[in-house]
Amino acid sequence: MNEEPCFEDLPGKTYPPLILTGERTLPDIDEENYWFQRHLFAYRELLPLVDGARLLDLGCGEGYGADLLADRATEVVGLDLAPEAVYHARLKYRRPNLRFDYGDVYALPYPDGSFDAVVSLQVLEHLHEPDRYMREIVRVLRVGGKAFLTTPNRLVISPGQDHPVCPFHIFEFDAKEFQEYAYRFFGQVDVQGVFHGPRLAGFKPLGPEPRHGWRRLLQLYRDRWFVPRISTADFRMARKGLDGALDFMGTCTKAGE
């Protein structure tokens, strides 16, 4: 049995249940299931790549991804700046090889070369100072270590717009921009894309809700029956056609000193 979690480092002694804010996704919420499964898919794709690793999940949110990675990694540390997320992660996910730290992505509380891998999914687009974040990732990785980063495709999530549609995004990339940005910090960068599988062909998670008529009925069917049944099997990863990808995943390798 794991020891009782400690919360002395958090600003508050207790926090209410997590709610949807638009910045993090949560499990077990029917209307959020599309976004949750899309995030979970990326974590699942990483499982065979983190066997035996000492791993940092940077911007871990509610903690479900760090908990999944702990199935394969030797040690997983999840870090988040939101104390309420860290509080609930410590309560919910308890394994001998998993812990959750409260900290700043711009000033990581770890020595140089501490980790074999850093996972940071859907974080980059939220940051006001992304270069500081990337330099910290490089610093805490060992030479030859890998960072796995995901971020949404600007061409799909904000089509035809000069600025992000999502109010929580500071900036977004297309595939070429993402790869060029990652190469500023890493010796090798391999970019893949997350795509809808056949069952989600034509599915669009964004857009105004229809108010009446057959479109309203279609919306009700989608939200109450279809969306809750979406799973990670409804997504796929590929290197081709990146302009149409939902999200990018960069596998970034730290060069030698």
C-alpha cells in the first residue's frame, strides 16, 4: 500500500473537484470524451518508446497520462503548475514508481541530465515564453535522451485565421514551423501527425450548436451517443499528409554536449 500523499508544498490545504476549463482535458466526462481520447491516444503511442526510462511528464494536468506511462517506465514524475491538478493527481494515481510535483515549467526543480525522456503533450501552444520551456526540457534530459512533444496543427484548429481560435492558445504551428522550431533546440527531430481513423471521417468537434431542426437532432445523437463511444482506436498516427493532421508529435533527441 502506498503512503498517504503529502500536500505541504501546495498553496492550499484542499481543493474542490477538477472542472473543465478549456486548458486541460479530464477523463470520465461524456461531452469531453473526444478530446480525452485524442490526448490518450498520443500517450498510448509512447508506451513502447519509454520502456525502462526515467521520465518526466511536463504539464501533466489531471495525471492520467503519467499514470499510464508508469506501466512501462521505471520511474515517472508528473509536474504541473496548477496546484489543484497536482492535489487530485496525488490522491487518484498512486504507484511506487509515480509521483507528482508542483512546479514551474520555466524553472524545473531537477538537476541537469535527470531524465531519459520528457513527455509534454499539448502544452507548448499555451506558453508565453516557449523558448524558456524548451531550454529547460533540453537541460533536464541526458545526452541522447528524447523529448516527445505534441501540439495542434494551426491549419486545422484555426483554419484561415491569423491568430488562434482557442482563447487559451498563445500561438500555433503548421508542420514545417513546428519542425523548424524544434530543431532550434534538438539535434534530431522526427514529426508525425495524429489523424482521425475511418469512423471519425468528417467529424468536427468545434462549431456552433444547431438550435433546431434535423441538425439539432444530429447534434443530440452525436453528443449523447456517438461522442461518449469514441476510443483511442478511432485515431491513427502517420508521417504523410501532415498539413491535414489534427496534432503533431515531435520525437526530439538531445544532441551530444
